[in-house]
Amino acid sequence: LGGVVLRLGAIVASVLGVLIVVIGSLLPWVRTGERTRSSYELAALADRLGVLPSGAATVAVRGWVLVPLLAAATVAALALGRTTIGGFLALVTGLYAVVLAWLVETSRLKTDVGGPMSIAGGIIAILGGIALVVSGVTSARQAGTE
Amino acid sequence: MSDQQAGPPAWPAPTTPEYTAPPAFTKKRKGKVIAGVVAAVVLVAGGLATAKLAMDRSAKGGAATPEAAVQKMVTAIEQNDLLGLVDVLAPWERDFVRRQLTKLTKVAKDNDALSHDADLGHLPGYTLRIDGLKLDSQAVNDHIADVVPVAGTAHFTGNLDQLPVGSRIRDAIATVDPQDRTAKGDVDFASLDESSRTPIATIKQDGRWYVSLFYTVAEGIRRGADAAPPDPAQAVAAQGADSPEAAVEQMIDAIRRVDMRRLIALSPPDEMAVLHDYAPLFLDHVQKQLANRPPLPFTVQGLQFTTQNVEGGKKLIPKAFTVKVTGDNPVTVAYERTGDTISLRVDAGDQPVVATLQRTASGASFVIDGGQQGKITGTVATIDDETFKVHASGTSADSRAMTADVTVSTDGKCIVAKGTSTSDGETSPIDGNTCGTGVPGASAIPMGSLLGKFGQIVRYDRIAKLFDIGVVTTQVGGKWYVSPLRSTGEVFAGLGRVFEGLSN
């Protein structure tokens, strides 16, 4: 019963985590003057102003628009009972959100509520995702030994 | 014969097919269907959200109409949003302004003109609110439109105390009467006559309208001169060179021939689009004025460059060249930079003057050799980050000699010179202190401090940065152009690099 509860908790954490990430990404991340910008507006502005460093960072920022799709894929996989895949997607979404939001939070920009919210959601998604992936891998190993 | 008869084949006994009931629509199956529907709906929603965000992101900024572009600019100003203000500019101007802002902010902070915690994202010191703004646009040609405010009231307040300036400027502001540090005003656009309404020029690029600083200035000048709108068909066609080096060489040749049209054609068609567009309004007049003028009396020979990649282009730093100025007073200037040695030879009369600066282990050495006119040699030795010593010795044409060490006194307030001077066979000591202030009225800057800064600057590594100033070329459509704005910016940036991080 403990395992079932833990698994259920991990699923809830994964879904909740990615949802918070998406909601956080739509909320204001930075404030310039009296204007606030969401993560997507900030990413587009940074791209237009040419302030993105070249290489992986640029790809990561440009790919940020995929976050709602990643979150949706997480929820869809979990709804279909593919918990390991769902957990893995939650882990990726959470890590992506935490890293990007952390970079913005530690920059010289005046930050707003969206970033911390995405970090919080990201951490919840990471924990849920890890639990599901570990549980999935363990179950697969046990099935293999039987 | 056997009784055995061959009978008909035996048919299998008929069986009644076993009835299997269709699987019951169980709770489990129902759950799977619901899960599938949920998954599909969530995936479609996520996909749509991503597609919408991606489409918003692919928009290149700007606005659908000239009025909307100016409205975005006004909103950014009202919100003290510098990033938003930069974002409404035409793409090339946006890049230029962003680059210059970044560089200038750093220099301004280093030199205490801006406070160290100044945030460029936020423009403090003023409030602006415009009620009932109505904008009207007038097409100048197919890609330029002037936008003017025709109605609305602007309410403005300004406060010097809130400006993010450095401590020195803040101290100066503190001396101003508190009442004079604030300003307040209202402007009713409807009551302004047409000549008082400054048009803001917008330009169309890839189907979107952007505010343009350069076109606004150009339009202001054109309207002031009462000239006809620029005709796109008459614009100066861009004509770049095949390489960055060729672009610079062709630019020098165009300067020598005073060929304005060629100079404009060699400027980048994106960055200098305004010049290409508006040049026909004045070019014919200028060319007529210069028609009978002979080429400028100089030639440049042996031009060699060191090429550096810079953001969006290549910077060409002169490595060697000889400039010959002909005419009544011919002068030849030869410059060469080899490794850690910079030399300059000037032939302007009977005797050439050769100046050489060379890196040494402790600083730099210099020689200024005027032949029979005299010679000065010396070293600049860096003692530590703050102090240095100049040792110089020289002889003049009339056999006077001097050798001296120049340092800053230990309290940093005076310049101390010690050495000997020989004239007509008599040697006399040099032992002097120069104290006080270097700048009249600037009691806060002692002479020693100024010399201390000079000592930091004349180190080889710093002074050599002056000779890193070059010409910036950019590539557009496979051809190379000389960027006048970026090259000018490079001069200021080069000076900034020399003074960068000097201790106050």
C-alpha cells in the first residue's frame, strides 16, 4: 500500500509541478520600469535585442516555447499510465524551468513572481519525476528477475 | 468380396457455436477511454499553446501600422521601460542602440557618471502620462511615414534627485536649489500649431513598421529645408567591396577624390539606409560644389591591417602605412607596429623625427629622436598599481642636457622631479615639487593624483590600446562595407579601453 501511495504521490507531484511551471512561465518574470514581461516575452525580447550568448544557451532560450508542450506530454503520458515516460518528461520540464528561471533570477534584471514560481514548480516536478523514473526502473528490474 | 462397403464420408457432428458475451464495458475500460481523451485534449492544448507562443515569438517586433509603432514607443516611455523603448526601433537601430548603451553604461559607471547600481531596464527621474493620445500618419513614400500627435494631453514631471547619476554629479545636483530640481509641465497636442508638432518617422521593413531615430532626424532636416520627399528610385545604390581590406582602401580613395557618392555607396545599406535614401536630396548640390576641386593632396601607401572579428563585422587595425602629403609643405608620416614596438616617423623638413614606444619588463621605454634637433629617451617603470616612475634624459640641439626622475610624492599630492640639468658645461640640480590642483577650481583633484592616473595610462598595455582603434566593416549581401557609425563608436570604445578601470 505504501508503494501505491508513493507512486500516486509522485504522479500528483509531477502533474502539479509541470502545471505550476506553465502557470509561472506565463506570469511576469521581469520588470523593466513599470512594464512586466512573462518568460516568453522576455525570451523573445532577448532574442530580438541580440543579447543571448551563442551556443547551447541560445537554443535553450529559443526552445523555451516548447514548455507547454512538454508539460502537456507529461500529463498525457501519466494519464495513459506511462508513468516512467511521464516521470522522465516531468524531470526534463522541471530541470529546464529551474535552470532557466535561476539564470534570470541571478541576472541583473529586476525579477518578478513568475521566476520563483517556476523554480518551485520545477523542483516539485523534478522530485515527482525522479520518484516515477526510479520506481519504473525498479519495477522493470524486478520483472526481469522473476 | 467383402461386405465392407464404402460409405459416405463422415460429417462432423453438428455443434452449436458457443456464445461468448461481448466484453462488458467495465470501469477499467471506461477509465482507459477517459484517460485517452484527457491525454489527447491535454496534448492538443499544449501543442496549440506552444504554436501560439512560437508564432508570437517569430514576430520581428515592430507594429502593423506606423501609428501603432509610435503608440508602442509612447507606452514604453510612459512605463519608464528602456528595453521596450529599444525594442520598437528598426532592427538595425535596435542593435546599434543596444550595443552603444551597453558600452556607454559601462564607461559611465567606471567613470562615476552613472551610479553603480543604475538599472538600464528602468528609466527613473521622470513620469509621463498622455491622456487621449491620437496619432496621425502621413506617408512620405512607400516605406517611410511620419507620425504626429494630433490630440491628447501629456503630463510630465521630472526630478533630478531621482536620476541614477554618480556621486560627483549627485554632489553637483545637491548644490541646486531643491525647488529647481523638479520640473512639471503639461502639453496639449491639439493646441499646438503644425510647425510645433515634431514628426516621428517610422519605416517599413519586412511588412512591419518601426520607429526610426535616424529617419526622424533626416525627416526633421528635410522638412526644415522644405525639400521634397525622398524618391526611393533615386536612392544611392549600395556598392560594396569584395573584402574588408578592399572596402577600406576604396573608402580612402573616395575621400582622396572627394567622391561623396562613392563614400555613401560604400556605407552599409542596412545601417546607413537613411543616408542612401536621403542623399539624393543634397548629393547633386554637393557634387556640383566639388566638381572642379582637385583630389586632396595625399596618398596612402603600404597599408597593412590586422583583422579582428567583432560583433557583426570585422575590425581592421592598421599595422603599417605611409601617408604622403604633397603640396607646398610636403610631409610623410610612416607608421608601423611590430610585436611590442610602435614607431612613427615624420618627415616634414630637413630632419626626420622618429618616435618609438616599446614594451619593457617593468613598463615601457620611449625614444623621440629628432636627429640634430635633439633626442629624448626614457622609461616608464611601474612600481605598483598606483605608482610609477618616469626616467627621462635628453639632449637638445644647443647641447643642453637633462636627466630626471619624475614620481608622485608618497602622500599622492605632489609631483616630484629630481635630476640634473647641464648647460654650457655647468651642471645644476633639478629638485622640485609641484603641488596643488591640476584643474583650476577642482580642489578635489590634486596634481599628484592626475599624474598618478597618467602613470597608469602610459603603461604599454594601456597605451597600446590606443593603437588598437580600427575601422569596422560589415558584410551585407556578400559585399563588404565601411560602417561609419560603428567605426566612430570604435574610437570612443578605444578611448574607453585606455581609461577603463582606472582607480579614482
